Amino acid sequence: MSAYRGGGNIYRFMGEPIAVSLFRSTDGRHWQPADPAHADVFQGGVSEAEFEFAPDGGLLAVGRNEAGDERYGYGSVVCEAPPGAPASWSCQGDPRKYDSPLMFTHAGEVYLVGRRTANEDGSYDRGFGWGGLRSIINQLAYISTAKRCSLFHVVRSPLRVAFVMDLPSRGDTCFPARVDSDDPDAVVLYNYSSDITGPDVAWSVGQRQPTYIYRHVLRFRSPTDVVETGSTLDGDVPVSITPPPRG
């Protein structure tokens, strides 16, 4: 389990650090640090942090670096840890911010679902000002732009997050959850969104309007199959999505 403390510092714009910790449990009730020598796996601007274990036992993680720090800037961090040492994180910065991240493994590959800013390159950091002023500018730009709930591929060599496709989503959206599927080629996701047939409004506008729960079925095809919907990642991860009913 990942957890963080100091989240209130995100919106104080004072640069006070936030700490991310990693815990383990044998019963889901009693928890202890995954590595007692490294209770905190990250200190800086990261709050929400999601992780997944790769098939070889190595850990991959993505953290929401909204508060920013001197090492990694603003946006997110993408991290990895070797097999047997899940608390030994090695990270690099990413200017995009993947809010409410969900990670899962499918067919030996690690994927991420998170909120994406639908601007020219998805960057959260607008690159203006410094310190608290830069944080405020980033926040104002963020709430005034459109959002998507998107699927990404976490690539290990070199370590990076690669965009795959947007789920049907807009406005106020993206707090995904995954459920098991009997179809080995399918991943079932649930997510909330403003009306996907409605106007493509800014995130702050969508927060003041109704939202709905949508069920998405993602089907992963072999690279030789035709992709019905969406885009591919480096030509190697074809995905199609079943249009969701509103309910």
C-alpha cells in the first residue's frame, strides 16, 4: 500500500515537502513499512502514488507531482525499483500529471489509467514564473482546460509513460477502477465522467455539472490485428474499446 502525508502543502504554495511511504501487510489490518530502513520512498512534491509489480518482480510507480520540487519539476514522476527491493525507488520527471492513477498488468505489460490534460502535449507545467507563483499559474491553467481519462503504457526501457488512447470522457472525469474479466483479452474499467455526449467543457465547469458512471471494456489485440478504435503505442499495443452505455 502507498500512502502520503503533508498533502495540505500542495495548495499552500510554500514548497514544503510531501512524503510518500510504502507499506506491507499479511492480513490487510496490520501494516508496517515495506522496508523499515526506508519508510519514506519519496520526499518532494509527490502526493498520489500508484504502483504495480512487473512480471520479473520489479516495481513500477507513477506519482502525481502537483506541488513540484527542484529535482523533478512539476507534473509527475515515473519510478522503478528492482526485484526484492520495492522501497528503493529510482525516479525521473514527467511534465504531464496523471491524476487518480490506476495501474495494472495485462499480458506481461504494465499500464496506467489517469486523468490527462487535453492540451497540445498534455503538460501540466506551463513553464512560467517560479516558486509559489509558478504553482499558482499551473493550477489556474489546469482547472481551465479540458480533461480526459486515458490509457497509457508504462515502458521500462527507457523508463517512460507512453500515451495509448483516451477513454470516452470529458469535463470532470477520471477516478478509474478495474474489475476482473472472464475474457483474457479484455480489461473492464469503471469510471465517472461528465456526459460523454455533451459539450467538451473545462474541468472546473464539469465539476459543477452532473457526472455519470461508465463501464468500459478494453480489448487488447495482437499486433497483426486491425485496431477498430483508438491509437497504438509505437505500433505494438493495439487496443479497441466497447462504447459504454450511460447509467
